[in-house]
Amino acid sequence: TNDNTYTGNTTVKAGKLVVNGSILSEVMLNGGTLGGSGSIGSFTATSGVIAPGNSIGTMTVNGNFTIGSGVTYEVEVDDAGNSDKVVVIGTVNLTGAALSVLPEAGTYNPSTKYTIIDNDGADAVVGRFASIKSSLAFLDPSVVY
């Protein structure tokens, strides 16, 4: 929950790291889960789960955001149009990652837009999600890149 100033990289291999303060250095996810509503340096994931927020919330990545084919990006959504998201100040690379949409209880409209990744607008999004999963019975989420 505090602001960390160490300069070494952070690697998550198992368990869950929840960042509600800040980590200045790069965070690498090689298993386990990264969550929280804080800020980190660049982020690279080869396996595991990225689940921004504490319930619905926002994580900030001050650098590049790269998630590979062994990674699941979990976002919680509600029927009011709120969702977890990552704000990225850098490039976004989604090549082959899976998107998992976790709806909270509620009555959902057939067409509600959510921003789940908000990049700085200076860099294009590279790649696409390989799959999208959701437990919504009659609504199928889709992604506009």
C-alpha cells in the first residue's frame, strides 16, 4: 500500500501481488496474479492472471504493457458501465492473451461500452485477445481495438 522506491525488477511467480501504492520498476508476471489499484513501471506477463482493481478499480502502468498467450486478463464489470481497467503510458501488446469478463450482479443492457485498457493515445495497440470468456448467459462481450 506504500510507494516503493527500490530499483530492482519485481517478478511474480506464484501467489498474488496486490499493488495499491506504487512500484517504480518493471513488474514481470510468470505465474500467479497481479492486482490492485496502484501504479507500476513497465509490465510484462508470460503466464498468470492480471486482475486490476480491488473489486472494480484502475491500475496504472507507467511504461509498456505486454501480455502473452499464457496470460488471462480479468476484468470485473457492473450494469452501470463501470469496469476494471489498466491505464497505460506506453505501448500495449495483447498478443494471444485471454480476456475474462466477470460480471457483478445486476440487469445488463444489450449494449454497454466499457474501457478496459486505456492507453495514452500515442501508441497503437498491438495484437488481439485470443479468446473472450464471460458468464453472462445471453450477452456475448466483444472488443473494439
